[in-house]
Amino acid sequence: MKQAMDLKKQLYAIDGKSYALYKELRGRYQFDQYVLALDRIQGDPFAPPSALSVRIPFKDTGIPRSYTEKKYTRIALQDFLTRRLAAQLENFTFQTSGSGKSGLLTTSRCGQTVLERTACQITEDSLIVRFHAGFPANGRRIHAAGLEKMLFSFLPVCMEKALFYSNMDGRELEAVIFLAEDQHAIRRELKKRNLAAFVADGSVLPRESGISDRPMKDSVAFSAPDRLRVTIRLPHRGEVSGMGIPCGITLIAGGGYHGKSTLLNALEQGVYNHIAGDGREYVVTDDSAVKLRAEDGRFVKDVDISLFINDLPNGKDTGCFSTLDASGSTSQAAGIAESIEAGSRLFLIDEDTSATNFMVRDAFMQEVISRSKEPITPFLERAGQLYEQAGISTILVAGSSGAFFHIADTIIQMDCYRPADITEKVKKLCEKHPLSSGGTIPLFALPRSRRIMSWPRRLEQEKKKHKPLKVRLHDKDSFSIGKETVDLRYVEQLTDVEQTQSLGRLLLYGLEQLTDGRRTLPQIADQLDELVRGQGMEGFFSGSPVCGFAAVRRQEIFACLNRFRR
């Protein structure tokens, strides 16, 4: 391995020459406390910045090894270190002048959730951090003095202050680990107590704004209604009380602007752990939960929607249904079938973003249009069967249709952001206002499919021309492979643009490595999920992993595959 002084000599040997010669520096160099790797070097000062990594023997950091023994505490530690490194790099970014991205120093910017990221990885013997650097340039000429300052002056300070235990507040780090252990304990309790979700007293659910995920100041703190109050003893915080939402069908009702959707949004994000101070640290939801909605115009391919839609006038088979432009009801039916296939045990639904004719048919409509003329079996009539026969719970926000009260096991009214259990009161009213029978509904049968993934013709043509396929990230809501765009705007539990970046990488890996004309979509999704859980996102790089990718759940992998117009 080359030494740090070798890097400095090479650097000054190319000073003032063409920027492209920076690529000659690619390799690994031993510094005093770590190994610096120049993994990918930009070819132009205006191109995406270079990818670098630092590897430190873990024992040299002084961080207690016990913090890495459990996966969830290791992820929390990695998140903590990533945030520290990002803060240090920000102090030095653009401190070196030049053209283009000269002087940029940055790593992943973490939000309110704790995610496993390629920015920081802890192995059995090493701590690895990955980041981006804009190599300095004068015009399009190498600026050696600028890069020397970045690599030999700024970087050692950042690494020392961010990653070595002697420069940390030990109690702050301990609190991060303790919080992760408490959150994990709540997730275990959900399964033991047959709960779909838990919201601790004192939680702050409203967010600062539509574009900020931080807690709203001076908002109403959450307080559980007595009948739904449960107390959980946590290993570090001790006893924590809050609202336990039982498995089954839960209805969240209330007037407009009283906090119904705010509660549901907190629950949909409860599949992730949150950092201290977020307000939702102790809001925990079954980690397989999926937020479902209508997606007008969505692509659907070979999905069994017969649980909800049958006997179409055109005779189209709903046991293997395809369309390039789904209606709201069809797309929501497909979303439920796909989520069942993905192994979800909890559906989260907001009436406001659902297709009305998919969710419910009132008595008058049933009188006018007989069941024999209506191909849709509404969700209202299937929700109970989904729980009783498939163990899939539903948490539903409703503000306009009273029909849902009749099927709910638990009814929560949000009143000025305060929850009240009104189950008994409403059930008595339901006896006075029974639902009219719409006749016999089709038999319940879980969706079945054997969808085989295949190469799209356009991508196959590009492959034959030996054009390497590339993933292009547009934003958190979409990416493209070749000329094929994947629209994820309605996959609402994606919380970070790095997750979208990861889904692009996973889809490309699935196409190139797993698609063989025999594997089914679930088989490919299962293998991708196993790789993510086993190796992290690092396992999907043929060369050196780079910063900028975050782990995703099995549910989002399925959602991505299902939205790829193959």
C-alpha cells in the first residue's frame, strides 16, 4: 500500500496539468490513523464530485465494541457517526477556492429517521466512512495546493473530531444506544401484546411544515385515552405509557383539521426509528405496515385483483390483470394485492386519498345499481375477512362515510389533536343504524400470481449494443434506468432520497443478475431483500461502494418492482 507522502508527491507532479490526470491518484494511501481510498475521481471540476472513503481499525476509535453487537444498535451508532462527520465536513466545505465543485466536502445528510447507509459501515474490525470531495481546479487545470489542504489538513481534523471516542460526549453516545434498545423493546412488545402500533404519551406528532419533518413547536402533546392505554417497561427509560392500537380494524374519526391524518402520518413513519428530539421517538408501528392509496394512471402488470374486482363487462381476467393506465379503484386493488404478496401485516389507509367507489357503496347506490351490475367488492366488505382469514390489520382514517364504524373493532376520535376512545358509544349507535345488506359477496381468496420478470425490449436492445445501463436519480419520487422511468411519488413511506437511489441500484441488480425468465417477481424481491438485510447496500456494488445509498424495506422493494414498466 502506498503512503500518504506518495500521494503528496504524485499530486505535485501533476500540478497545473489537465484536470483529467487527477485520475492517476486513484488508490489507497496509509495515513497516520487511517487508510484513505480515492475510490472514484471526477473527470471534470463540474462533474459529480469524487468518491472517497476512510478506513480506521475499530479498536483504535475507542468506541465500546458492545455498541456494535446488536444490529439495531450498530445502525444507531453508524447514524450517530454519520451525523457527526457531516457536521465536521460542513465546517471545511468550499474552504478551498476554484472552479466548479472545487473544495466541496460532504457526506450523507441524515433526516429525522435512523437508516442504515453506505456513508458509514462498521465491520468486524473496521470503521469505514464514505464521502464526496470536489477536487480543486484552476479553470480545468489541477490545483495541487488546494487538494493538499483538503486531504492533509482538513480531512484529518474531521476524522479526529467526528470518529474518535476521546472527542465525543460519552453520555450523548450512550443515550443514542439506549434509545435504540428501548425502541427495539417496544417493537418486541407489539408482537407479544398483539398490537399494530404504539404511540407514547408526550409524543409530538405535528410537523413543522409541509416541507419540514421537524416537530412543530408549541403543539399539543399526545395523551392516550384510558381504555387504550398500555404501559411498557423499557430497559433504560423504565415504564412508558401510551396508546396501544390493537390488531384488527381501527377507525380514526373526527372533524377536519383535528389531527386524523397527522396521527396516520406518524404511524406510517413509525416503521422507522427516529432520533431523540423528533417527538416520535416512541411512536412504533408494525414494521411491515404499508400506506395504501389510489394511484390514477398507474401501470399494473399481471396482478390478481379478483379479491376486489370481478366480472368486468369486457370479460377481462382480473385474476391476472394488466393495464397501462389504472383507475383509482383498480390501482388501489392492485396495491393491496401487491402488499399482501410483499408480506404486509398492516394496511394504513386515508379515506381522502382513496377511491370512493373502491372503499364503500352506500345503501341508496346499492338500491339503484344492483350487485350483479357492480364488479367492485368494496374494501368495507373485505377488511374484516383480511384480518380474520389472513391476519392483516387495517388502520383507517375516515371523515365522511359512517359505514366504516360498523366494521371497526376500535374507534378513535381525534378532537383538537387529542384522541378519545369512542368505540362503545359508536357501537350502540350502529345498532340503531344497521348497514343494509348488499347481497352475497364473492368468496374470500388471497391473491395468487406467478409473475415472471423479463427484460424490457428497449433495455434489451441497449444491452445488445453493449451500452452499460445506468441509473439516473431524478428526485425522491423517481429514477430512470435507460429511458425507463420508475414513478414512486405515491410510495409514501420513502423518507429519504438515498432510499430512492438504492431502489434504482436494486432494480438494476435484479435485472442484470436475477432476471432469467424463470424467477418470479416475489423470488427476485426476496433475494434482493435478503442481500440488503445480510450485506447492506454495500453488497450491490461491483467495485468500491460509495456514499449516497440507504437501506429500504422489503415493502418498498416490491413497490419499486411493481412500478417498473417492464
